[in-house]
Amino acid sequence: MEDTLSSLSTWGYIAIAFFSLGGSLVIVAAAGVFSAMGKIDLTTALIVAMIFNFIGDNLLFYMSRYQRASMMPYLRSHHRKLALATIMYRRYGPVVMFVKKFIYGLKTLVPLSMGLSKYNFGKFILINLFASIFFVLVVGLGGYYAAESITIVFNTVKEKPWIAPIILFSVLGLIWFLMEKATNRR
């Protein structure tokens, strides 16, 4: 356990940067928890997460806007989901940029659909900047202040390892069910 924590302080910021490119909610919350434990610096971890979360969405927008031919083979089977993301953005406006950061599945689809449309790149960058800051502060500080409760849950799972797969499959099943329900509605 000590080796893991010492390597975390060494490689933790790189892991935060890498996983924040994809908008990982878990890594930002984990950064908050490890900051509360004193293993990494909270301010540095949150700044790294903000910067790379911002860059990740901008890359998705850029790729779908300017590298459309390269992206289309990967997007062919997701027309319905992209259309749903486009409708959501047109209906709710910039609020979708803030909400999508917290919902797996939409994290990727909204920047892609906005890039495929003729949405202004400068406006996207500005909204994405504030959405990235908001997302990282809410999740990172939430992890920081809930660190004690989270460590209690992890210690319980450590003592009773059969709980982990049940929780994991329940959460994954719920996410799959809700995404299927949202994308298959008539």
C-alpha cells in the first residue's frame, strides 16, 4: 500500500492529466480524496484537471470540425445519439455544456455534435472554459470534503470484496438502462 501511495505522489499529476482529457469524473474525485489524505496538493491537482479537461473537449470539437473525414467512420453507428445531443444543445443552450460534464456518454457526444454543426469555435471555447472550471471545482472539492466517508466505504469494500462487483454492475447497468431509454425514445 505504501508503494502505491508513494508512486501516486510521483505519477498522480500525470494520471490526472491523462484521464482528465477524457473528462473522467472518477479521477477528479480521487484527486480530491488523495489531497485530503495529504498525498498530493489540492490546488495543483485541480488546476491540472481543469486544463486537461478543457483541452480534451476542445480537441473533440476541433477533430469533428476540421477532421470530419477522419472522424466519420467512428461516428457512423452513432447518428441517433449525435442527433439527440444536437437537439439537446439547441433546446437548452449553453447549460448542456455544464450538465454534460457530469453525465457519461454525453461528455463526448456534445462536443462532437457541436463540432459537426456550424457552432462558433470561439463561443465553444469560452463556454467550455467555464464549464471545465465548474466541473472540476464541484467534483474535486466534493471529493476533498467527502474523503472521510469515501475512505470508510473503501475500507468496507476491502473487508467484504464481494460488495464491489455488485455495486459496479449495478451502476453500469443503471447507466446503460438510462442511456438506452434516452436514446430509443420516440
